[in-house]
Amino acid sequence: MRRINPIYILVILIIISFISFIQVNNKKIELKANVDRLFLFKEKAKVYKTLSQDWNNKSKIEYEINKISNIYQFRTLNISRINKYKSIELKISTSEEKLLENFLNKILNENIKINKFRLTSNNLFLEVGFR
């Protein structure tokens, strides 16, 4: 019966340990990449949650539109408002372009979803959605 040389056993153990260290290192790199993707996903989920809460909240959108409409300088505007199931339509007619521009800036600075937008020199049409 022949005996196995101890050097062969030592070489095989070194090779196995080398391969296992490489695999563990690769798994660590994969884990770090997955953790980074998880943090990005969580950040995007938070942004999505806040936007969906803001855009789907009908009372908040109506409050913001009423707040802007009741500003002293915009009381002279002819604002017609049509409430629909999934949106609010605003039609504004005036001869003062500066007032239209100011009103538009106020609306665009709010966190609301604008479905349709049409602007001429004397008219402004907005459809603000909340679903």
C-alpha cells in the first residue's frame, strides 16, 4: 500500500483555502453592491411616498389653490374653477400679463401635479391632477 505524500495534502489545502478566500471576497463585494442598491431604493421610495401623498391629497391641493387665489393681487383676476373627479381646471383671463406671470410662478412653486397647461398673453388654462 502506498502512502499519500504530506506535501500533496498541504498543497491541496492551500489551494482550497485560496479559492475560498477569493469566493468570500467576491461575496463581500456583491453584498456591498446590494446594500448600496438597497439604500438607493429606500431613498427613491421615500421620494415616491412624499410625492404620492402630496399629489393624491385632494384637500391639500385645493387648499394650496385657494391660498394662492386669495392673495390680494390675484383677487382682481377672473378665475373660473371647475372641480372634476380626478382634477381641477383653472381658467384665468386678464389683460395684465404681469399678474398672469405672478400667478403662474406661485402655482409652479407649489408641489402639485399639472396635467395640462396652456398660456397665452391674456389667458391661462391649468388642469391640476390629484390622482
